[in-house]
Amino acid sequence: MKRLIVLFLLLYSVDNFSQTKKIKVLSSEYSETDENKYPGATVLLGNVKIAHEGATLECKQALLYKKKNLFKAAGEVIIEQGDSITQYSDFALYNGDTKKATSWGNVEVNDKEMKMSTDTLYFDRKEQVLFYKSGGIINDKENTLKSKVGTYYLEKKKFSAKSKVTVLNKQHFLESNHLDYYTNSNFVYLYGPSTITNLKDSTKVYSERGFYDTNTEISYFVKRAKLFLKDRTVEADSLYYDKRKGFASATNKIKVIDTIQNMVTKGNYAELFEEKDSLFITDKAVAISVHEKDSMYIHGDKILVTGKSKERIIRIFNDVKIFKSNLQGKCDSIHTSQISSLTQMFQNPILWSGKSQITGDTIQLLSDNQTNKLDSLFVRKNGFIIEKDSLAIDDFNQIKGRDIFGKFDGNDLRTMLVKGNAESLYFNRSDKTKKLETITKEIASDIEFTLEDNQITQTKYFKKSEGKTFPPSEFPVDKKKFNGFIWRGDEQPLTMEDIFLNDKENGKIKNPKVNLKNSRDNINKVKKQLSEEFKKKQKSTDYKFSKE
């Protein structure tokens, strides 16, 4: 008897389970069967309504295949799943065994966060996934998203869009090849070539992987990031951008291009403030004045650029080095004004032009405002020019005075004038034998000399007071070097790469003295969030809909 009861309960459970999986007709105005025209189907007409495991479907007419558990609907089709979504279409096909629906013709889906429109939509109720592949549109309170292929995960409120994707709101227009959009948070995660354009000022951001918060206009990009501002372009491996605050932070392989002044700034950490028109860059920072044939590279621990375009001030701090094919330099800090085109070198400055070493208390370089080429040179106080004798270890041609003025022609130093208390010392060699013949020491009010191929070819003395030429054997050894003589040839950068040698590597990035705690907290928060999302993306696989 007990066995019969258990068997009865099992059979009842199986029958009850099978009944719950069958499509149930709730209402229709008329029903019939026509095996010739619709074999295996029941024809339902007028205000048809069915139910299946938490969902209802309404339409004007339908075919119900009871054995196959299949339902074909036509005319004002409405699918409702509890209070989560409502779907409208002209036609629908629903499989009760697989719980999959295919809808076509003016398809529209509504839930609490969004409205979706497409021509053909696939709905997997087991996985709670909506999918289209013939183009669709999603609208929410803030954004309108369009794509050729789209998948909406109902539980996650996540929309994955591929192929010709756009997102439009009042502030921005986003174009991408692949992105994920969360309708409950308005967050966008980018997985392919993407461009975000600000509709107010036309600034753009490009990246191939990143994050964009459409609520706050904060974005973070980690692959081939580019920021296009009004007169600057910023490129970097990773880029954080807060549009509302006008703040950008970039790391690794940074390249900031001044599109108006032909100036490029590079480094591995940078902060940019749009409202203040300022740029701070460090970690192998270098400012490049671009010319067609010969650019000038200036490197320092830190570079600070402030001011509007054509009125900018460039400050370069600590262990500054300069390289140009025909001019090199070194000092502690540099100040350049685009208004005056004047560059000033401070604290133990030195220049090398060809074989000549030039030093003084301060050194100033003036550029042409139109061509941006070097125009003139001014060495203020304790001007000293040294040229090493190439055939002797300890012989140096020397010119010193109070100040030095120089003139460039075609970016080459052509003439120089030593002004005030001028002295010169020359080691004269035979043009044929190259042997040292005489040593000449001159004292004058001023000395002017001409250069060709960065070598002194002609010297002119003004108000010469005294001078004498000695045989080499008669010249006092202790007078071979003027007071203040220091030869610094081993410090000269001979290649562009040399300006980065002997950098102080303390493992720390020195940032400007501004309060960016809140901004950096946001950066770290966004980076963490993006990293977690990308990890989940790598583990997951794209949804593939099948009609079975």
C-alpha cells in the first residue's frame, strides 16, 4: 500500500511539473482546429491571451501547437514578464520548452530604466537576455544608444552593443565599435576604437579601451588614449579626464602637442588644467620646439606650461639639458615666454656651439616670433668662451668679458661680441704642419668674432689696450687659463638621448603644489572599477541566441 502511495505521488509530481511547462490559454474569443490548413495547431482568434511560467502573451490571433509547446502570435503582440519588462511587436514565436521568443515587426521593449526599439528581437527567458542583430535603439532618461548588434542582460541592466555604436546625450556624442552600457548607472565601458565628442566645445577623446560615466562626464582610458582640446592634443597609454573640472591626468608615453606653436611636450606623468591653461609633466619630461630640419629638445625633472596659446610661459626645473644638432646646453632651470620669445637659463648655465663652450651668470636666447628659429644670444655677467685645442690635451682658446652678445643666422651662431673688459688667449698653429707656433694674449674693451661651421674664423678688437704674442716655450704655464676657467666638455650632450643620462631616479613622481586629493581619489576609484569590469569581461563570453 505504501508503495502505491509513493508511486501515486511521483506520478502526480511529474504530471504537475509537465503541466507547469505547458503553455496555458487564458482567453480567446474564438478557437478551432483545421488539420488540413494548420496540422497540429489550434487556431485562436480575438483578444488571445496565454500564460507560461511567470509571463503572459497577448495578441489578436495565434496558432497554438500543444504537442510542440509552441505558440505563434500575430497582431498587436504584447509580452509581459511580471513587472520587469513589457514587449510589443507585430509578430512573435514562443517556444515553451526552451522559453525562447522571437519577435519581429516594430518591436519595442520597456522596463523601468529604458526603452528598446528594433525590427527583430530574440528573448531568452531562462538566461534573461534580449538580443538583436539587425539594428536597434535604446533610450533612457539621459542617453540614446544605437547599434547594429545588441544584447541586453535584464538582471544586470547591462547592454552590450557592437558594430556602428553611438551614444547621444545633451553634452556628448559617443561613437564606438564595441561597448557595454549599464542602464541603471549610465556607465559605459569601451572595448574597441571609440571617440567621445563634446557637443558644446567640440573637444574629443579617443581610445580603444576605457570607461565613461555619462552622469559626471568622467572618463578613464587605458589603450591608445588621445584627448583633442582646442589648441592641444594629449596622447598617452592611459588617460583620466574630468570634463566638468577641466582636469586630465595621463601616464606613460605621454605626448602633448601644441597645434598652434609647433611645440611638443613628452613625459610619463602629466596633469592638465583647462581653465588655468596649465600643463605639468614629469618623469623623463622633455619639451620639443619643432622645426622642419632641426628641432630643439629641452629636458628637466619637471616641466610647467601656463597661459593661453601664443602667450604661454614654459618653466623647466632641475638638471635641465638642451640638445640641438648645432647647439647644446645645461643649467638648473629655464624660463621661456612665447610673448617675448625669450628663453632664460638660470644657475650655472652653459652652452656648447660646435667646439665652443659658453658660460655666464645667466644666458638668454631670443627666437623669431614668426619662424620660431633662434635669433640672438645674450650672456649676462662673467661671459666666458672656451674652445679646446684639438691637438693638445691642456691647451684652450679663451675669450672672456663682462657680457656676450651673439647673432644666429639660419639657426647657426654666426657672430659674437664680447662686451666690456674683454680678454682673449689663442694658441696659433700652422695651417700646413698644425704645429703650435705662437700664443697670443689680447686685452681690449670689446672683441667681435665671426664663426663658420661653428668655428671661429675671424676676430676683431675694439679699443685694444695691450696685447702680446709669445713663442710657446716662453708663455707662462700658470697663465694658460684665465681666472674662472672651468672646462665642462664631459657634460655636453652629444645626442638627443644624452639629455636623459644621469637623471635622479628616486622612484617618486613630484607633483605641482595644488590640492588634487579629491581628483586623485576619483582617479583611483575609477581605475579600480574599470579594472574589475575588464576582468569580468575577460572571464565572460558573449551571449549567442539560438531558436531551439
